[in-house]
Amino acid sequence: MTDGTTDLRALAAEAYIYGYPMVLNLDEVDRFSRKGMGSVAPAPFNEFSHASVLAGSDDPFVSVNNDTIYSVAQLDLSGGAQLLTVPDTDGRYYVLQFVDAWTNNFAYVGRRATGTGAASYLLTPPGWDEEVPLGATRIAVPTEVASIVGRWACTGPDDVPAVQALQEDTHLEPYWTASEEPHGLPTHTYIPDDQPELLFYEKLRARMAAFPPAPADLTYQQKFAPLGLLDAQSPYAQAEPELAEALREGFAAGKEKVEHASTHGDSPEQNGWRLTYHAFDYNADHFEIGTLKDPQWIYTERELGRMVRATSARTALWGNHAYEAAYAMTWNDGDGRPLEGGQSYTLRFEKPPPVDAFWSITMYDLPNYFLIPNPIDRYSIGDRTPGLSYDDDGSLTLHLQPQSPADDKTAANWLPTPSGNFRPILRMYTPHAAIFDGTYELPPIRRS
């Protein structure tokens, strides 16, 4: 292999890490708008799709939660601004998370961020300079295509009608229309499915041009010119052999780095749990309502932020900043051994996690991080699970195992595990400071 090919390979690996979050994200945007996902029906751009049930094993999305009912809207502001209205939820927890094309969480609306009263928000595209209607709050959207990921707290089937009533009063409508029709996701040159590496870089080329990042990253992108990623026309349909080889090898190398970092990253550990409290702090440029422009929640080292962005997309796409919902996950028990489906485990909380909203443990398979079918349709367990059995001292012992426990007390605290290896996530909604400063310590998962 020539030195030139080697250099292109390394550059292609770097481009993979940089571009993977946006390519994956916009593939999901496309899927949601055309096919939906399980409980979330497809909906065109600028319309909400409201689920009517909690997510389950028929919802194949990376680390989807089972705590809240989803409302999802894909935004296309190329045709003009959209007016968002939200109802009074009378104190009920909800959050509308705003995610741009590059997976930046750039705004939040909901109980923590804006309260639970009725309100209106004007969602404006880049370069917009018109008047904001009286009574509305402007949210400047960094990219013309973006996502609203809404989550409504729901205690169970009996609570669904109340959530649906709130969903029906949450909607988008055009406020100001441009002369041209919205154009959605950019088209790209056809690349056969049997060439996934070239297809990836072609999608990245088209989408980088359509959705410019912040100025600092715009300068960074110039280094990818030798790969053809800045070309106006695709070089990949008839790629030169040396370039095609470098892209394939760079794709594989970049993917391997992301996979390794996903399970061996630099997040601190506590009793076997990887504390991913800063997994979504890579947004360093766009801070709208509900976000915290605080050094504690921003990666100032952009190279590190790019890798964190990639691993977060791989393991928990569309996750919130930890100040909205803190996530801890583990692949291992408290002794460092991989969590195995053939084993039985316990997780004992001396005291529950300190939160303003609620907390839960959700079970996921490997390597997809999908919810797992099980005989009792229980995908998560937490402080809102009916019938939990607490010990006399107020502690709570959860049982993670494949088979139902024999006695009723233990079965009430059972979270089913799959036959193979697995990874649970602990979610803590609107967590207290004790979660972050170490005052509260997560307990280890132990083999029974």
C-alpha cells in the first residue's frame, strides 16, 4: 500500500467518526418520516406523530426508553418558520428535546426547562430575521432539518388517555412561508447497497453541504477535501480504485474505533456503572431555551467532543443532557464480569436515586441495544412500577434474571434478562446535584 493510500485511509477513518452521528441521525429522521418506528407512526415533516403506548420490543431504536410516551416531529424549516404550541400539563413531567442534524441538543421545553404552563414557540431556520409573534418565544434552529423528541410521563395504561389529551393539544403550524417548497433531506447519488462504505461517504458528502455546522467545524471539514467530501458532484459512483480502497479500509477502522470507545470510553465508573453524565455535552455552539451554557456541560476540546458524539449516537441516539435525564449504563457486574443471560443478579438500593421526577432501570440486548421480548412485557422497572416490594429498612432489591422468581415478593421486583449478554441503563429524570457530585453512589449489580 502506498503512503498516499495510508494517509487517505486515516483521513477516511477520521471522517467516519466525524460523520457517523449525522448520517445515522438523518437515516432515522428519514425512517421516522416514511415508515415510523413501532408505536410511533410515520408522519410527514412538520407534523407530530404521537405514540399511544409505551415503547416495547417492537420499537427497534437504539436505547429507546420505556418510561414515557413519545411524541416525535421531524422539522423541515427550509420552507419557513413553524409555530409550536404546548398545553398546560398541570405539573406532569414532560420534555420536548430539540436535536439538530448533527445531533446537538440545542433546546428543551418542558417541566424542568420552561415549566408546565401553556406556551407558544416560534421555530426559525438559519438566517431568519422576521418578527416574532406576540406571546411566542423564539427558538433558533441551527439546521433546516431537525427533530423534536417529546416524552410524556405515563404511569401505565390507565394514564394513557390523559397523556393523549395533552398530545392532541401539542402541534406545529406554518407561521411564515418562503417562496419555495420545503425540500427535506438532500438527495444523493445512487450507490448500490452492496457498497455500504461508499454509500456512507456519499450520504455524508450530500448532508455536509446541506446542513453546515458551526463555523469552527466548517473550518475543520476542509481537511476532508482529498476524500471528495467537499465535491459538488459525487466522486463515489465511479470511484478511483485507490480512493475506494482507502474509504473501505477507513470505514472499517473508524467503525472499530467507535465500537471500542462505546464500551471502553473515558466516562467515570462507579461500582461497575459507566456514568455517562457528559455523553451529550458535545454541543459547544448552539444554546437556546432550556439548555445550560455552563462549562460543566460543554466539551471545549472539539476532538474529544467528536468521539463522544459518535459513541453517544451509537449507544443512545437522541439522549438528553444529564441535567434533564442522567444516564448510567453497564455491561459488567460489580466484580467486572460481563452480564450474562444465564446468570441471576440482584441490585440493591439502600436509598433510591435522588430525583425531582422519577427513575428507572431498562433492559437492552447486545449488540443492538434494543428492548427485549419477555413473558411479562416488562422492559423497565423503577419507582413508578406498581407493586414493588420494599424491605423493612426501606431499601429496594431488584432481581435481574431470565426466569420468573418463585415467590411473589421477589417476582414483584423482577426485571427479565435475555438469553445472551445484556446492558441495562439507569435513567434519572431531573436528577439532584448529589448524582453528579458523588454524594449519592450507585450500587453494584451482584451475582445472586
